[in-house]
Amino acid sequence: MNDISFQYPVGYLFLIALGAFLISFLLYFRHPKSAEVPAWAWWTKGILRFLALFFIGLLLLNPMINTRNTETKKPVVLIAQDNSESIKASTDSAALQSLQQKMDQIASQLSEDFVVKRWSFDTQISDSSSIDYKGKATNISSVFESAYNSFGVENLAAIVIPSDGIFNEGNHPSYILDRLKIPVYPVLLGDTIQRKDLKIQKVFHNKIAYLGDKFNVQVDLRAFNALNQKSRLTVSHFGGSGSRLIGEQSININKEDFFQTVEFTLEAKEPGVQRYRFTLSPVAGEISTVNNTREIFIDVLDGRQKILILAYAPHPDISALKQILESNNNFQVEYSLLRQFAQPITNYDLVIFHQLPAKGADINAHISNLNTKQIPRLFIVGQQTDLGGFNNVQKAITIRSGTVASNEVTGIVNTGFSLFNLESETARQIATFNPMTSLFGEFVPAGNTEVLLKQRIGKVDTDYPLLMFHTQDGSKVGVLAAEGIWKWRLFDYLQHENFNIIEELIGKSINYLSVKEDKRRFRVFTPKNIFDENERLVFGAELYNESYELVNDPDVHLKITNEAGQEFTYVFNKREKAYYLEPGVFPVGSYRFSSYVEYAGKRLTFDGRFSIQAIEKELYELTADHGMLRGLSAAYGGYSFNIGNAEGIADSIKSNDRIKPVIYEFSNTLPLLNFKWLFFIIILLLSAEWFMRKYYGGY
């Protein structure tokens, strides 16, 4: 539907028409007509002139053309199939083949009236063509989350979800479904009957231990329908010389639904990634023995970093810092007020000075001792900081302020920062955090100071540094030019229900300052020492010349060796000035790697270790949870089906009164001046008039 509107009163059209008529009349009819020119020619020329003038005047009113269009969109039906291992373990192949045929049939029946989308899912969402029932874990809530993100603005009408209801990752699906408020049609797979089974339900352990320490491992055992049976729980350590039994305990099952917690105390005797296997001996008639074994990997570190927080006065920042740092087992944190501190400061690997130096609180002696041992330090500047003394004990930045006033500042990540990387989501979220309190004044960083965060004051982005790093006489120095870390920690939890962002920011900053500089000219590294069995291995490598500049001219070779002695060789890819390699997915086990490069007549080498841990979440729980699926279907008008009657899903969706097409109306407004054809009409009218005047001797 189209209509026209004007920027000026419509009555002006009458004046324009009158003016065009008068001009045309005076031009052609105020003098006697020539007998040689036919009367119709005079009238035609007058009309042509009138129309041309009228259209020109019409355009001066800036008329607007309003158009309205409608579009009907079909409802979207999503078929999302559970692709996890538990489906194949508890459902026979003939039933799975029948299920696939019926899903194809449902999609075909719905395709005329609906837009049908097909997914498969385990921990991730994939195309339905990738169904192989090999998923190592199940995240049902990810289906609803992805559906909300993908079709939330469209007409998502229903979700068909063949599944056994077992999920071991993500939130409860009902939490996300409440945002969609659409009917769900589960196809109930698997078996809800609990058969005889022993299993290691959970192993609780630290991911990191320290060489020489003893640590506890807690093993939760579960048994069903195995009353008066006996089993034995053993724990073995896998090292370079094979497996070694290091603990065992007898298990007497005295209930039909049996549960017991067993604790072992283990000792970290070797550095590196250590592999431990817990095995529960089977009993006769078990449905599955896969869940009788669990393996864990613990990274044994040779020493932890000792960090001292030295403060002028108590402050909520100090508690926040301690909690952030203590979340990393690699840090041992101590706190003291300056006036109470009596230990040698050189006993620590890193010192954090909170609002020091301050008036009457000199730290020059401590700084001198730190400089002697080249121990890194981090300064947190606040209202109590003595700026004169602060500017004297570090060279990263000079702060000048002649007032006690302060600014509320937010942190903006400097894209040119190169000392370490923050996750893109962390960099984006930091700018949204509550403001910290910074001094009002002038901030002048040294020329070689690396700035991670700049200050945003109100809504104005400045070049004033907020968090920066500097190397001073061989010692690493960090400066946070504001107080209020406790605000950021609370804000992080309120927004995300975790402390991941603030822990990454502070943790990586402390890691950079505390890690001793590696002067080796050739290094090979992985992002972590323990990978899951479905993760792709990633290696990076760096080669430095005599001036410690990155180069990547020669080829870097890598050899990976498994526990059986089998070797896999690779050559790194070159990327900018470094090296990169992604050798793929490896089986569960412990591995060694060795790498070498020939450069400047020398052979440089680097060795390391990593481990691949099994993901067996799906095979530890095979009892289907149909109750949860029925709850989802009942929430918003859906129905539950099984494989035998699944073909009824199509009719149920078609007959659901809540599922209807959506009609969208679009409106568009364009100035009449945008229509080029009107310009050509005016030219045509004037050209036709000119031709007739020329032809009949009007010029």
C-alpha cells in the first residue's frame, strides 16, 4: 500500500497549479493566434508547459512516498538429535536406524508448512549429518541457548529433541527454555530401569600439586542392585617405567543403593604431569564395566611463587587481591602492614606495595633490597600514596597532582599491548566494570612502559595509563594507578556469577611480573599440559637470534613419543615471526616431545611432556532421565513420544494452536526527488514543447 505526504501544506498545490496555468496562458493565449498554426498545437504546447511547471513546483514541496509491505514467515521447527555415547550404549542399532528414518519422515511432513532446521548436539551444536553417537558429554541447555540466539527474532515454533535426558554439562535445560517459551517434543530414548552396576561416580582432586607435598584424593563409589557383593578399589601410578600399585581398599556392598567415599593420600614424588588410575573390580552380572575405571592427571610443579602484599593500612583491595591470587595454586600469598613487617623482603618472589610509599612510611630500604636481587614488584596507587616518594622508587610513570581530588576511572584495553594476551571477551567486559578511584593529576609514562589499560574518565577515553608494566634495572615493575580492585571483583561476580575476568586480568599480570625471564633462544610450548581426548593439540615455538629478536627462517622439527615408544614427527608451520603446529587429536595417555632447529651453525633443542585424559562422562551414567524430558514437554504445551510413535510428532505440531505463521509489516518512506523517472518526464514535456515551438515557428 502506497500513499503520499508533503513537507508543506497541501493547499500550496493549488497555488502551484494556478501559477503554472497563468504562466502557460500568458505565454500562449495573450496574443492572437497565427492562422498558420493549428489550434490544437497551441493547446498542446500550453498543456505541456503547464504540466512541466506543475511538476517542478510539486517537487519544491518535497513530497514523500510512503510504502507498506507485508511478509509472511513460516514457523521454524528445530529437530535437535542427541549425539552422545550414552545413546548408542543404551539403544540398539535397529532402533537408532528407525529413529533416523522417522526424523527424516517428520522433516518431510513439516517442510511444506514450516521451515525445518536439523541439528545434532553433544557438548557442541553440529549439522545433523554428523550424527555418529560419539559425543563425550551432553549439554542439552546449549540446544535451547543456541536456538534462542539463532532464531529468537524469527518465528521459532517448536523443538523436537530425541534424547535420553542425561546431561552432564551446562545448566538445567528448563532454565533456558523459560526464555524461549515454546513447546518441546522429546523422543524418549534409552532405558530408565536401573540394572546391576558398580561405578566410580566422582574423583575429587587438585589439578596442581607441588613436588614433595602429600595431597588427598577423594573417590565416590556407587553400586546398584549388588547387595552383599564384594569389590576392591585400587589406585595405580603410571610413570616412565610403567604402572605401579600405590594403594588399595576392600569394598563391601551392604545396600541395594550403595554409596561410599574412599580417601587416598598420595605423594608428589616426580615433577611434571602425573597419571593415576582408580579401578573398581567388577562383580558378576554388571551392565557395564567401563565406569569401573577413572583416570586423573595432576600437574606436579617444582616450587610455588611466594607473593607478599605489603600495605600502608587495611583496605578492601587487600582481601580481594588475596582471594584472587589464592585461587591459583601456584601462588603462596602473605599479607602484612608495613609497620608490622619484620621478615627479609628478599624471601619473596614478588612484592605488591599497596598505597606505598605513604607520608611517614618510607620503603627505600625495601626497594634497595629488591633491586639487589632483581625481585619484581607491583605498586597500587591510592589516596594515601606519597607521590613524591612514589616517583622516586620507580621509573614506570611520573604522577603529578597538586590536589586531593580524585577521578572515577574505568579501564580500556590498549590494543597495542604486547607482553601477554587477554581473552577477547575479557578485554570487552573490562570496559563495563564499575569505576575505580584514581588521583586527579597528570600521568606521564616512561618511553618504554607498556600500558595494558588506559583510563576512561566519565565517557572520555584518555591516554592516561591505568595498568602498566616496565623493566627497571633488570627488575620488572608494574603499576596500577587506582584503587578499587574489590569493586571489580564484586562486579564480575554480579554480572557473571564467577570471578573469571578479574582473575584472568590480575593472574596474567602477576604471572608476567613473577615469572623468571627465560633466556633460552629456542622454546616450544603448549597452552596447557593436560588435554581432553577430544581436544586438538596445539604447539607454538619461538626462535631468537643473538640480539634476542624473533626469527623464523629455519625449519623447526617436532617428535612426539607415546608410552609404547611409537614416534610421530612433524615440521612447524611459520606464522609471522614465530612457529605454529596443530598435530590433531591424540589417544588417551602420557606423551613426551622433543624439538630441534638448526640455526647459525648450532643445533638448539627443547623437550617437554603432556598428557591426554579420557572423557567418559557418558558411560558413567546410562540410566535415562525421561522425567526431566517430560517436564520440558509439559512446560509449554508439547508432548512426549517414543521411537514407536514418533511419527505422530508432525500431526501434533500441525494441530497445535499456539504455532502460527508470523506476518511482518515493513514501511519505507522515500522523497519523490529520489525517483529519477519524474526528472525524465519533466525533460520529456519540455523537449516536446520545444520541438513543437520549433516546428511551428515559435522561436
